[in-house]
Amino acid sequence: MAEELTGNCLIAQSGGPTTVINSSLAGVITEALNHEEIEEIYGGLHGILGILKEDLVDLAEESQQTIRGLRHTPSSILGTCRFKLKKAQDFDRVLAVFKAHNIRYFFYIGGNDSQDTADHISKLARERGYPLRVIGIPKTVDNDLVATDHCPGYGSVIKYVATTVREIAGDNESMGQGDLVSILEVMGRNAGWIAAGSTLAKRREHPNDPPHLIYLPEVAFSPQKYLDDVQRILSKRNYCFVVVGEGLVDQDGNYLATAGAQTDSFGHAQLGGAGEYLRGLAQQHLSVKARTAKLGISQRAAAHCGSQTDNDESFMAGQAAVKAAVVQGETDKMVTLIRGDGDQYSCETGLCDLEDVANGVKMVPVSWINDDGVSLNYQFTKYALPLISGEMNIPYENGVPKFVHLDKIRVRRLLDPHVFE
Amino acid sequence: MAEELTGNCLIAQSGGPTTVINSSLAGVITEALNHEEIEEIYGGLHGILGILKEDLVDLAEESQQTIRGLRHTPSSILGTCRFKLKKAQDFDRVLAVFKAHNIRYFFYIGGNDSQDTADHISKLARERGYPLRVIGIPKTVDNDLVATDHCPGYGSVIKYVATTVREIAGDNESMGQGDLVSILEVMGRNAGWIAAGSTLAKRREHPNDPPHLIYLPEVAFSPQKYLDDVQRILSKRNYCFVVVGEGLVDQDGNYLATAGAQTDSFGHAQLGGAGEYLRGLAQQHLSVKARTAKLGISQRAAAHCGSQTDNDESFMAGQAAVKAAVVQGETDKMVTLIRGDGDQYSCETGLCDLEDVANGVKMVPVSWINDDGVSLNYQFTKYALPLISGEMNIPYENGVPKFVHLDKIRVRRLLDPHVFE
């Protein structure tokens, strides 16, 4: 047992939302209620920005019904931010807020930037002799955090993407035309995990099922090879299904398509991203018909098509963070997901140092990509398949999913307003 | 009771697929098995094109498991086409195929173009003294057929769109930035029914819920009004949620954005459709951040988020077609959906003349659109809400929906190949 540390806990969310980030929040709150060392359970609004502004809410005031509803509510319910703490006075301010509210436990749910922030706060507190336990909880649809087998949020996004591929593919096949290129653009700026996950749309023992071509940032993109790939597929079947991650790069690592960056005139002629780029190539050089769909934010918000496994693990990660801090007295760590060795998939939590995860990016291993550069082998499927297992059973009202909203009872401010410089 | 007509029946699908067009097919097959007047149950592959080519399959050979699975399998499982019968010799060929295979019942599942085709075939058979009963079954996500209260396929697409709006909106709200324009492009080239249906994402008694601005082809688009609309919303809340139908038109009825039509050079700089057009406008003139999602084909294929009501009605429409033809001896009609008068939603089937539906287009009534031109009033909600009621419970395999495939046992050809001129 660790030395007892009694005080309040603070939870915040950071970076892009996922369908399960609130499940981790529910895990933290539920577990925190089990420990007498934790007196008040506060939430910081809009990540570190809300902490700087002393914008805190009392999560223990929320109804049990609401906390339960967090388990199927997408979005970052506490609000999120992309603000990066850099200045010394900002770090000082965070510590001042923690001291004013007797925060002794800080749980930060986010990706690598967020874990970097948590790491800095943790080290600063230690330096100043302020007893504080900081535990990060992983979150990212991009699945690119090192030190964890996979990331909460990933299983749900690829379940939705693979489902969508299978559904669109049936439609494409119905059309029966011999020259249709169907392009689906998915997220993934730096790593191709989401695009790769679309391979799960293939039925077992049906390697020629769609998607036929998958373009990942891990493989340098060549327009000519793409055109050859499309022609090869269209010579054999009546449509070619392409999945492309938004971060398509050339041999030199430059992005080939940047959504919305170029605008020539009054709204005309602007690049629509990687999918539109591939459509342009196919239409212009192959005289085929090409159609795009771009799931955009919907893919990281589609709770209605979430993975129960992903959701359960996200909740478990939240609980594990509290146990690590309160029971084991850990700090400056992030919760990791560890896959069991057995044939049957199993997953438990572990811990890693925050600084180990802070600045790394995990790419799809090259050994999991086939030599053709546009498909994934069995090693990827073995890795990803268990993560999409199980369907969420979410409540509906008036025909659409029913999500919860927080009452957000504010914690009284004790400090002067922060001056942003 | 109608005069008894014994022979084979032929079913085909036409136009764009929906999530429930196969449910209508299942309804036809299931009901056909109840009537001794129907001997063989054939399917025509790829609509009228397969009939011209004498490309027929024996649907009675398919397993019961498969027919049951059609009820949740999106896409047009028999294949579809956009081919329009025009030439006299093509019509003659259709009749020759019908005669060769003793087709006495023809069920055509499709939109207004398809009903027009069915109408012509029906009239030609009568003219030539060939006893044939032709019944159309409505199908279109666009919901623009006249003479029917609503169209099979519509409820499911707006359930998915409204779900997606609610999910994306939560994500947008999380971000907490004051200048985000979130744009969702949906289908609907001529009528705004799908875009209008997104209003169902609003909670009851929460008129300010997203979507904040809905642009329909029924209201002429003005770029300046759009910019004013966006600014008005952003002055009150931290993001502006826009839904736009693909068929955005100006005062003169010209399309403002045509997906994929313009390509300037090697794949660069092409219009990505209405959503990208609105993004360009907002970014360039308001200095705000704008993000788009374009559901594309996924919206008419998303069986995993289909409406049980829509599905049940589609099945019922298929059954009704067979009953009308066999029991009532009707021909040259389309099945319609008729809404009951009571406070509680109810729906039964009726019949209308094929020629009444063949060339009409039903727009969203102007009286259902608020004076602001960008939102729908309670009359629309009252109309649309019952159509999205009930969630489909579809089977999954390996984490993705399990759809069925037909064995497609071919019917032996009896004629010489058709010569397309």
C-alpha cells in the first residue's frame, strides 16, 4: 500500500474527442467514489485551458443516471482544447489552482501532447514539493501512442469505418458498371491505423473483398502506381474500392492534399483533401467515374456503431488510473493496455512513464503491410479484429441516440483571473 | 376476386440502392410463395438491362435464410441500372423475354424513372393482347415520388443523417472554439427531403439545437445571406452546424457546386460539391475555420442505422404489390404508402396509376419551411418523426454487419442474344 494522500481529484479531457473518451471519464468517477482518500471529484472544462481559468465543475453533483450515460455519449463532455502549455507562468498557474483547490490527484485523458503536458505538471509539482499524483489515460482514434498495445477510441472508429466500407461496397457492386472508383477518405494524418482498419470489412477467406486498395501514410504515394493499381482492379471486377487516410505523403514526406488550405476565388476551386485528390487523378487519367465519401468528424463520434470491447477497455483504463494513483501511490505514469498472450483475446491494464509516451508516434509496422503496398496481411487482422468485437446497445429517443449532458455545477473560484500573455 | 392468371413472376430493382430495397424484394418473394397462381419466382439482374439480356435468376432456389437476410441487407441485391428504355425494339425485346419465360407478373422496385418504364411495358403488353400484370414498388431515399405519403428508403436515410448530426454536433461543441463552421453534405439533388430530415437531430423543445442552418434546393441560395446566417449563429454560440443538400441552386435554378465536374490539371483544384463550396465561402469571407463531412453513398447504405418502421413498410409494400396483382387483378399501378388520420402514426398501402407517379417530383412544401429559409417547422417534424422510429437489430460477424449474398442460379436462356443498337 502506498502512503495515504487525501485531497480532491481533478479530471480533464484533451485533444480530439472519441466515442469512448467519456467512458474513461465514467471509469475515473466511478472508481474515485470507492476511495475515501478522494474527497471531491472535479472536472476541468476544456482541458488545461479550463484549469488555467479555474473553470472547474463538481462531478459528484451529477446524477448517477448521467454518469452511466457517459458510457455511450461521444464527444469530450468536459470540453477539450488544443492549447499547449509552454510558458513557465502558465505552469505556475496550474499549480496555484491545484493548491487552491487541494487537488492531489490529476487524471488527464488524451493523446501524446496531453501526456506531455501531464508529465510537465507532474515533474513541476515534485520539484516544488507539492504532493500530487498524476496519471494519464490514453485516448486517440489515431492509435498512434507508443507503450500501449492499442488506444481507447481506436476499436470504435475502425468498427464504424469497416461497417461503412462493407455497406458502400454492396451499393457499388449493385451498380454493375465496369468503371467505378469508389473512394472513402478517413482520418489519420501521421499514421495509417484507421485506413488499415478498413480491411476488417473483408470476409474471412475472401481476400478480394473490398476495400481493394488501402493507402497509408506509411507508404510513399506514387500517382502512377495508384493509376496502375486502379486499372489492375478494374480489369478484374466492376468497381474499385479505395480507402485513403487523410495524410497522403509523397516520397519526400510532403502532404499531397491539404483539405481546405487553398482557395482561389469566391469559394471556388479548392482542394477537398486526399479523397478528392484521388478522384481527380482517376477521372482525369483513366476516364472512369469516381465517387468520394469523407466521413470527417462522424468517424470519431459514431457512438451508435461503437465497439463494446473498446468501450469496456476505456472504462477500465479510467478505473485503473484511479487505482494506480490511490492504491499503488503511482504518479507520472500513463495507463497502458496490455494484450494477453493466449489465443483468446484478453486485455489488462499496465503503466508506463509519461515521458515515454509523450513524444513518440507508433506507425503501422511495415511487416504488416503486404508487398503491394495497398493491403494488410494477417498480422494486422489478428491485431485489430478483437478490438471491434461487440456492439454497443445505446438508448434512443425519438429515433436518434440519446446522449447525456452535464449539469456542470461550477466550483467557486478562489483565485484572481489568470492573465494570458 | 380477379380473373385467375397463372404463370411466372419477375422482380427487378432499378435506380439508386437504399438500405431497404431488398426488404421490398423479400416482401414480394415471401408473398408470392403464398399464391398458387405464381409458379416460378424469377429475378432480373441489373434492372431492365438484365431483362433485355435475358439475364434471369431463380429466386425460389435461394435459401429461406437468405430471403430472411435480405431484410437487413442494403444495396440492390439483384443489381440495378440507370439504363432508360427508349427504343421500340427494346420494348419489343422485353415483351419477347416475358413471353418466352411465361412472365405474367412483373414487379419493378424503383423511383419515378423506373415507374415510367413499368408503365410503358404495361401499356405495351395490353396493346399487344399479352396478359401481364405490372405493379411498381416505390423506392427512393430522395422521398420525391408523388402520390405516396412517403417513400421506402427515406426513413432510414434520415435516421442515419440525424444520428450523425447529433454525434458530430457533440464533438463540435466539445472543441469550444468560437469560430467553427461544421458542414455536412447530404444527398438530394432535386428535393431537400434528406437535408430537411436532419432537423430530427434537435431535441424536442430545443429549437436552437444543431443543425443551425439547413440549405435545401427548395430555397434559392444566396451567398451573402449564407454568410449573414453563419455570422448570426456564431454571434450566439461557439459553432455553427450547417447541413446542405448536394443540389444547391441559385435564383435561376442553376447548380452552384458540381462534384467532380471541374478539374484544372493533374488532379488538382476541383470542386468537391456543395459542402466544399460552403466551406470555401465561410473560410474566405468570414475568416473562420470550416470543416466538412460528406456522407456520400454511405447514407443510402447504412443498414446498421436503419429505421425499423421504414424496413417494415418496405416489406409490406412488396407484399402489397403481389396481393394487388394476384388477388385484386390490378395492373399498371404503383403501391403507395397511406398515412392514417389518427394521432398515433399508422400506415397502410394503397395503389395509384403508374403514369401519375412516372414523371412527377414532390418537393418539400414551402409551408413547412420557416421564414428564415434555413429551418423546418413543426409540420415537417410531425411528418418525418414517425418514419425514423425503431432501430434495426441486425446480425454481426467478426464485428461488422453480416449481409447476405444471392446464389443467383441462372434461368436457362431461351432466346438469341439481344442486339443493342
